[in-house]
Amino acid sequence: MTIQTRSDRYARQVLLPQIGPQGQERLRAASVAVVGCGALGTVIADGLARAGVGFLRLIDRDVVELHNLQRQVLFDEDDVAAGLPKAVAAARKLARINSDVRVEPVVADFSPRNAERLLDGVDLVVDGTDNFETRYLINDVCVKHRRPWVHGAVVGTYGVTTTVLPGRTPCYRCILLRKPAPGTTPTCDTAGVLGAAVNIIASLEVVQALKVLTGQVDPAPPLIYVDVWVSQWEMVPIRKGDGRCPACDEGRFDFLTARETGRVVELCGEGAFQITPSGDGRIPLDRLADRLRRVGEVFQNEYLLRFRAAPYEVTVFADGRALVKGAADETEAKGVYAKYVGA
């Protein structure tokens, strides 16, 4: 049997004049945070790990579910059965793919309370999220700390991606000054999503990441629009919107400074809400499980507790954060949390 070395792993990539031995070393020394470990995030993390990026921090708040397997490439049915958080399941899979890469899973809701800490110390941030609020928050942190980031979004059969270079290019808020009102844009749950569209946009994000990390990023990255169903591909030059950008021009980071008390967020899923308690809401999961077994079905592992009492399913994390499914609205979700977990 031939003994293979690290150079064998990346041999075909190093042959590329765009990478070469020096570029490969730059990738090995690089660190990237991937925010969101769902459809986009798993393809991104897989591509970066296989390319040999030395450190990946995977940030995600959610748990692997059966409907994820249609498009989220790092998960399988065993992860669903084990009730694993997405960041943990992805990190375990990547460790088997490339042991040279150090992967740090972070099971947390990316929020104003932790955003700067979670993005600290990395060379690049890559967007694997599914909502505007988080993208504006990533933008605030990256503009404030002059950190490049790659944006991506997919719904239906189409998606977009671009690269933001703070201080050199328009930022995300320059492009989209105001967050769209709820209900005015399609979501995966209203329009569906094609796995192939996810793979293409995420792969383009990986390419942009490799360009940034090897010092070859475009001086004025365009917005790339792709609709895979009709084979449409457009490169749209990016220009600042009308007026001054609150982030770039005024140094005002509204999404970062919106310090939370407690909050309820409707997730990308019918009747799904995330409840985040104020302050340090850490919960002893063992004690909660003992109490809830009297009134419903309980599943528990080292990361979370899942409780079912028809028509609701509640997933509780040790920090007190919970995902409530089956509620009709925010008020009902808060009531379910208070009833079963506590006020």
C-alpha cells in the first residue's frame, strides 16, 4: 500500500495556477466562520474543509431534522435519530472528511449578545443563513471590524451571492438599506427550495472565499444571480443605494447595538418560533426532563431536551433557549414556553 502524504490530498488543487503551493499554504493558515449550518452552510463548510482551510467555526442554533436531508449535505438519518445539533453533526462529519482541519462547533443563536465574540479572530465570514436580520447583524460586525464576508441566499430555484469588503466596496446595508417587511419576500416554506440551486450558490460562495483567503478577490465583486431552472445567470454591478449608509458612512450599527432583553423569532418553518430568555437563563436539563415526563414524551441528550405534548414540540437548550413548533403565533409560542419551561 502506498503511503500518502498531506500534499497528496491537495495535489489536484495545487496544480491550479490560481492556487499553487503558496495559495495552499495560505488556506492552511486561514480561519473562517460559517454562520448557519443548514442548506448553504453545510455545502460551504464541506467545500472549505475539503479545500484545506485550516480552521472553521460553525455557528448554528438548530437541530437536524428529517426534512433537512433533502439539501443539507453533511447530515444523515443517524443524526436525525440522535437529535444532534447541526453544528455538532457537521463538525463530526468534517472530522472524518479532513482531519487536518480544526472545526469548532458552536451551538448558539447568533445574536447581538454574542456576534462580536463569535466572529472574533477569523479572517473571513461566510453567510449560510436564511433570514435578513442575521445578515444585517453579520454586516454590522464585519463593517465595524473591517472583516470581509461572503453573502449568499437561495429560495425556490434561484439565489444570489456577493462579497463585501468593508472600506472598499458597498456593504450589505448599502445595497439593501432597509430590512424588507415581514411577508413581503418568499421563504423556503412558501416557495420551496431546490437542492441543486443551494449547491450552486454555496459553491460560488466557496470560490469567493478561496479568492479572499488567497489574496485574489475581485476589486469590485458583482452580485451574482443564478436561476438554475431556466439556466439564467447574471452579473450585476453593485452600487450604493440612495443616501448615506448608516453602517459605512455614519458608523452606526443598529442591528449590533439592539441589545436584547428576551425575544421571540419566527423561524423558517410553519408554526416554528425561537424563544430566547433575557439574561442568563441556563436550565438544568435533567431536572426539567423529570418534570416534563409526567405530562408528555421526552427525549434528552447532552445538548438538548425535546418534549412532545400534542400539538406542540418544544426543544430546550441548556442556555434556556427553546424552539417551539405547533404554535399559531408569537403569543401562543410564548405561552407554551411559560407553561412547560417556565416564565
